[in-house]
Amino acid sequence: MVLLLFTILGIPGQIAAQTKNRPSSQEIATAAMDAGTDTSALFLDGVLAVWRYSGEGKYFHYVQQRIDLLLKKNGLTIQHGTTLVALFQVTGQEKYLKAAEALWQEAQGQPSTLQEQPFYAAYAALSHNDKALAQVVEELQRREPKQGQPVSESDHYGQTLVDVLDYIPEMQPGRSILLQLLNKWAAAKKQDDLSELQEYTLAKAVRKGYIPRSYPEAVRKGPDKVPRKYSILFVAVEADIANLPKSGLGDHVLLDSYFNNEMKKDQNGHPLSWHYKWEEQSNGGFSAWAGLFENTGFRPKTLPAAPTAANLRSAGMYIIVDPDIEKENKEANFIRAEHIKTIGDWVKAGGVLVLMANDTGNVELDHFNQLATTFGITFKKESKGKVIGNQFEMAKLLVPAGNGIFKTAKQLYIKEYSSLKLTGPAKSVIRDKDGDHVMAIAKYGKGTVFAVGDPWLYNEYVDGRKLPPDYENFKAARELIYWLAAQVK
């Protein structure tokens, strides 16, 4: 059915024959992009999924170019709605928001299909329309498959459930209803002869933590045992993800949103905590890094409160990034002695702590350093690696051979960072061209600390849309996760 995929996408048989033995989603997508001009929503959503999986910007740019052409030709359909929402969230360009709004308005009062529900959920969540989100939940309850319905309808229902859940906020009342429906659907599926959509739904549901890990045994085998017979691109992506090593095993990765809690208004005037957040898809967000954590078995979570022994107990990892200064947040929460003791005790018991500062003037270092020096690390009050325009080489950082964390990523990009002063248990990971420490690790009791002088794994320099491909921050982000996972006790 790989050949079927190429037939559907209009790829010549010769290309299909050359590619059928190399069944990665990236190769399938690249061949399809080179061979045709498919602008179907199904295909473009699949290419976006490949972009998120691979960190290669060419996939995102392809989707953006195709949507821009459809905008000019007035050729968008309701099915393109989720792509428009994604493009707006990544780029902030208002034309995508307006186009999504036009599709939403066009759909009001019209009968809806199962396949349209993810867009309705995505747009409703974007516009904070709780009533519309509740209507999506009601519609999916109403459409729950009945005994005797065709298997294909049940498969599409499961796919829709798992995709809609991407957009339902944690505290939304209807979320628990959808999770119950998904678990009921999953329990009814056999695991020895899964269809493509069943494989996709189960694998994604496990990755997201919606259902227990025991379900998709068929998709968590090696590629030789699971032939990639996919006619839908995003199914192939999910299979590639399912076959990655799973180091997290469901561990929570807590991202602080107490010490770093900058606020702004979103496009609808609602208050929004932003800058280095898991769900944030624009340049300053961590959505790409969150995806990498998820793909390796972790559960990215946000901690909006001060750290305590109770709320750190379930976490394998705790990340503090860029604590606020008063010019960013008039009500900034500084790291205090009680926080340092709590965090120190948690690390000593086996926790893994990640500290990401920033260059001086953009981060609160006085209190942050009181925490960091507990582990022999001090962030210097400076700004190194300044870059003029797009002269990216000014922030190039080379990884020395034999590095214990970055095994294959050799050329990194980190700009405007604080270098480190190290004492006691702290050891250097990478030095810059001046010999200053850029990253460091420290063992503390049973736990581990990793520190770097910049939030360098944010989307702008990870997701492939800006940096030239010879910079390997995406690969480095994944290798750092695997190293951190090995430290979790």
C-alpha cells in the first residue's frame, strides 16, 4: 500500500519503485512534494506532521506556499481549517486567522461531518469559544458508533476523537467525556490485525497519554516486522514515532510557569502566559521540544505554582527557564530560600533539574544564581554570541568529539547567552571559542543538574524554519532528552 500512497499522490511508478524499500514518512513526503502539486487538506496536514517529526523546515515552507496559493485562488475548504489554524499559531500572520474565521462563519448553521470536527475544535479553542467546544463534544457523543455500523466509520470516529483532543484544554469539562469515549473505542479493537487508522489512533493516543501504554503493541515493533503499508501520510508519521526508543515511560517533565510567567494579550484580548511554553508554537515557544519529549515517552506538563515537595513528586524532570525580571513582569516571582531547599532536596533524591538562563538584562540572575550555585554553577552577567542580521556563524558552537551528551549533533547555534562559572561538582559540557563554559552538568546526591546560559531550544532555532540545515539544534534537542532520560531515577 506504499505503492497505493504514491498512486494517490500522483507519484510516477518509477519513483515509487525506488522508494518502496525506504519507507520513512520523510521520504514519502519528499517524493510526493517533488512529484506533484497535491493541495488536499489530508496531504498538507500530513506534511505538517512530517515537519514536526523531523524538524526540517522545507516541509513547513511547502505547506505555507500551497496554502498561500489556495488563498489567492479562493480554493480553501473546511478541511483546510486545521492547517490554517496551525499556520497562524506558528507565524502569527493574520491572513491565516482571517481565512480560518471565514471558513468557520461559512460553516455556521450547516450540517457538519465527522471529518470537520477537528477544525471546529481548533478554531473554538483559538477563539476561547467554550460553547462551540461543548458542541463538538456533544456531536462526538451523538456520533458514537453503534453495533453493526461499517468498520470504516468506526475507524474514522477513533481518528477524529484523538485529533479533536489536541485542541480541548485540560480543564475543559468535555475533555473527560472524550477520553472515556476514546478508551471505550480502543478497548473494542483487536491488536493482532489493525487497520491503518486503528494503528494511527492507538499509537497517537498512547503517545499523548490518553490510553494505557499496553494498546498498540502492533505498531511498537521494529520496521521489519511492521511493513509500512500506509496510504495516508500522517499515519506513516505516527508509525515512525511509535518505533522510536521510548525512554520516558510516562514520566512527567514539568516546565516552570511560576518564575517565568510573562503575560500578554492574545488575538482575542485574553490574557496569555507566553515565552518558552510547551503549547506555544510561535518562535519563542517550546512546542517543538515538547513534541520531542512526547515522542520519546515523556509527558510534558506545566507547573504554574511554586515548587513544593508534593507537586514535584510525580516529576522525573523539572525545567526552569528565564526567570522574570520586573520589566517583563511587575509581579515577578523570585526564587527564594524555601524554593531552593525544596528543589535541592528533590534533586538529591534523584530528580533531574534543567536550568536555562538568558543573557544579562533579559533574565533575573541574582536569585536564579542562588539556586544554581547550590550545584556549583554560576551564570555570569554578560551577553555572548551576539549576531548581526542573519550572520548565523557568529553564534556557531562546535561540539567536541566524544561529547557525552551530543553524540551526533556537531554544530549548534546559541546566541546571546550567559557563560558559566563552575566550581565543586559542576563539569563543563561545551566551551565556546573563547574557552568559556556554555553548558554544564552537576551530580547532586542521586540527582543531576544540566545548565545552559540561554533558552536555546525554543522553536525559532529548532524547528528548521530559520536556521540553515547545517545547524543541528533539533538533533541536539533530541539527544539531550535521551541523556536526561538516562539520569532520571
